[in-house]
Amino acid sequence: MEISFEDTICAIATPQGEGGIGIIRVSGDRAVELVSRMVKTRSSRSLQDFQSQKLYLSDVWGEGLPGLGGSSHPSSRLIDQALVVVMRKPKSYTGEDVVEIHAHGGPYVLHLTCQELVRLGARLANPGEFTQRAFLNGRLDLTQAEAVLDTIQAANAGSLRAAQELLRGSLSREVDRLRNKLIRVLAHIEAGIDFVEEDISFIGKEEVASACQETMEDLNQLIDTFEEGRIVREGMRTVIIGCPNVGKSSLLNALLRTDRAIVSSMPGTTRDVIDEVTNMKGLLLRLVDTAGLRQTVDIVESEGIRRTQQAMDEADLLLVVIDRSEPLTEEDCALLTTHREHRLVVVLNKSDLAPRVELAQVQEVMRLGSLRTDKSSGQFDPISQIVEISTKTGIGMAELSGAIRKSCLGRNMEAGQSAVVTRVRHKDALCQARDSVSKALDAVNLQMPGECVALDVRGALDALGEITGIVSTEDVLDRVFKDFCIGK
């Protein structure tokens, strides 16, 4: 069914279940009128006379509804006593007249209140419709609308900080700055096309090329923040790998600070992938314990190893666990060399025992790809770190936490860069804009007609406009608002 944004909508804006307070939100041109027909203040003051942004103690009535007590109105029943606030347009969340009823948080009370609003002429809101109206009425741009959902879903300090930066317009301002630069370039190019026969000098090709080059560099810098931004928003999938009996499950338990995985001295105890979530100093970690990697004829263990390989392919970070109390094996070397191009932390476990693996030896293997002593080739990957720990005594666990944070939060987050890309939609649009600017730069260098350069610059402007919603399609809006809850 096609929805109309001319309708007055209502919804329960608080989570399901019992609570001290439950909020019903109403928005639209008839919001004040409809609520005034079911809300009475003790002083008989009309809702129309309510001061905006101020709470009033009121009784909420429902006509013909089963209620909590009788009244002087034979056809009405008292639903609840509530605080009611009117927020008049345009200074409201949606940019329309909004009324909120702050009732007691019982599901039945809230259901009856919404039922009465629908009877009076409102309609139940669709998921995200309040925020969609805020966007359509110019109260938020599209990135800020997405930040509202990110704020609701934030599971740690890092994701909340990123959402709040987005809500305050950090990405919007950067996108607007880039658009304004391209608009100035496009204006000069089109003026030169329109007045080609006039003796007027416009921006030169060198200036156009310079502006395109600078814009490409700025776009690349923004795109480079995506991987870290995505990790902050969604959490980092951290997969623990290693040979059997090196302490992978013990490491999982130590990081979770609970006995989540079964620990045994018998190799092959872990046969399936165990997935848990923990918060590490504001960073969400999605920890995955895996089966020990080795050759086996056991069907169940083989399936566990297959799932381990799949988890490794999907990992943001690998924790490669080595038993430091035993000599380095060829299987250990294979793990170190196979994944050295990946973002990883090497964990030398059982450091409370007599060491039989030296730090320099591990570095040498990662540098050369084997246990060879020939030093003629190879370089140690700078994104790999080595930490010595003991899951039994807790030695090195603080250092491991620091290494994990350093591996996933690089220069962009540590430097406090405010404009950080956290969504695939934003990254895709930025890449499209960069590609269009690159084509425009090529057209300038090849001395192609101004019309060709202008076409590519317009393509970049459209791509950037999709990020904030200046250029929007129904498909884009559907993707943005589909994950919202009803009432927001």
C-alpha cells in the first residue's frame, strides 16, 4: 500500500515490554487536534493552548474502551494519567506538529492509547517514518538520519562516538565542501562553453586540472577511513587460529573473562566455531574461537577445520596463537607465512613456562617465509605485531589489548579525524565521485571539449549528492530507512 506523508501518524516510541514510562509519538498537521480529543488536563486547559516544549499532567481517555475506572463521560473510559508535550513545527523532530504522550509503560496501556488515536483518524507509522519525515522536511540530511539509527544501535563507546560525529554533520560538511569546490569548477567550465565567442577569460585548464587533482586526493583520504569506520560501527571480527592445544580456547576465555569454551590438554577439543562479543575499551570485538588446524581423518574435526578456514576468510583480524613452551613447528610457520599479508597479531602463549621459541625466531619466519637462516629476502609486515602472554597467569593481556586496538584503529581514528566513513553506501558514492573526477582530469589532460569535462564533473556532483540526500531516489531512501524501528 502506498503511504502518504500528508497523513498524521502515531506509534509507540519506546521498546516493547513493561517499563516505568512508555511514549506514544504523534506527528502531522492534525496531531494537536486528534490528541486534544482524548486528553484532558486537570484545569480543563485546551491542548491548543499548551505552551510548546512543556509537559502537562493530563488524563487520557478512550471512547468505548475498557478502562481503569468510570467518569462523568458515559461513553468514555479513563486509560491512564500521563504527561503530554506539544512540539510545534518547525521546531520539532519531524519538522511537523508533534505531540508526545508520556504514559505508564505497560503494553496494554500503550496499545489502547494508539488504538484510540487510530480511531480518531491517525494511522500507525511505518518503520523509520518519523525520521524520514525529518529528512523530507529538511530537519536532517541523509547521513544524519542514518546516524540516528547508528546511535540507537551503538554497542560501545567507539560506535556511539562515530554516530554522534555523523549526527553533528562531520561527514555532511566535508561532502558539502567538496561539492562546492566542484560546483565552482563546473560553473567556470560551463561559462566558458556558453561564452566561447566572447573575449572573456575564464578558469584555465591548469586550474581545472589542479582542482580535480586536489578533490581526488580529498576523496581518497575519506575513502581510506572506511575500513576503520566500519570496524568501529560494526565491531571487529577477530578470529583466533593456531595448531591444536596451543591455548586458543584459553585465550578466548581470558579475553571474555569467563569460561565460555571448554579447555582441555587433549588436542582437537574445539571442533566447531565459537562466536562471542566483548567490549574492549570502547571497541566491539566479535571473537571467534576455531578448531586447531592440522591434518586429520576425523569427519567431525575436518568439518570444524573447514569452518575455521571460512572464518579466517571473513576475519578483520587474526590472532595467531603459538605455544612458546614448545619448539616452532612447520605448521606454526605455515600459519605465520600464509597470513602475513593479513592484519594480524601473533600471540606467543604459555610465557610463564620455559621458552623454547624466541621473538627473533618468529620475526625471522615472517620475514623469510620459513625457518631458513638465509636473510637475503623478505620484509616484516608492519601491520603484524607480536605479543608474549600467559592465559594462565594473565601476563601480557594488557599488552595484547593494546596490540588489538592498534591493529584495527590506525592513523585516522588515533588522530581524531572527525569525518569518518562508516557505511558501505557512503564509500560506494565516494568511489563513484572519485572515478568521475578522475575521468574529468583525464579529459582535461587530453584537451577534450569542455562539454566532456563538465559531464564528468556533474557525475561526481550527483554521486556526492546521494550521500547527503541532495540527489535521492526511492531506492536509496528505502535502503536507508528499512532497518529503523517503528516509532523512530
